[in-house]
Amino acid sequence: NVANRLKEKGYDKDIQLYGLLHDASEAYLCDIPRPVKKYLPEYRKHEINIQDMIYKKFCGKIPDEKILSEIVLPTDDEVLYEEAQSLTNNLNLWAGEPVKIEIDINPIHPELIEATFKELYTELTL
């Protein structure tokens, strides 16, 4: 996940926590693919509001836009590219030139994902 990748890059726990929670609004709204999302400005507005509330509640503050745009989101792109490379046959549809990293993508049962998420959240907030 993004938080683990940020840890590998040497970022502090605050940045890792932003990475862990960067898509948390999807627990309240559905996950919409980026190419579609750009045509839904109202959705994006609500997504930002919910995401900001999540950051305030669980991180104590909303991260600086620079942290998100220069650290968290590019790392998310790296992980997303690896997921696409592992799970699809056609990366020709990919927009832009993603950064390639080497990670293994292994399907995990949802209950294990939840437990791992909670464990990582606890580790990052203690």
C-alpha cells in the first residue's frame, strides 16, 4: 500500500499516515476511476470535503497540498501502476509515463486487509 511504500522511501510516520488514509473517503463514497472522476466535479467536491474531515479526525490536521501533490499522490501512482501491471494485460491505455517500481501484488482476504490496516494505523499513531 501507499503507506508502506512511503515508509520504504524513508518518510516519517505523519506522511505514512497521510498515505494510509489518502483514499479513506472511498469508505463513504464509491471508488470512481480517475478518468471518469474528472467529469464529476460535484463528486470531487464532496470527496475532498469528506477526505479533509477524515484527515482532521485521524491525523489532527489536513496535510499541506504540497505534501499530497509531491509525495503521497506520486507514490499512489507508483503503486497503482504496479497493480495495473500485475493485474491487467494492457498498459497501453495508461495516461502519462508512470514511475516503475518492483513490488509483489498478492490478493488478500478482506478481513486480513482490515486487520492489517488497523495494525498499521495503530503503529503510525502511537
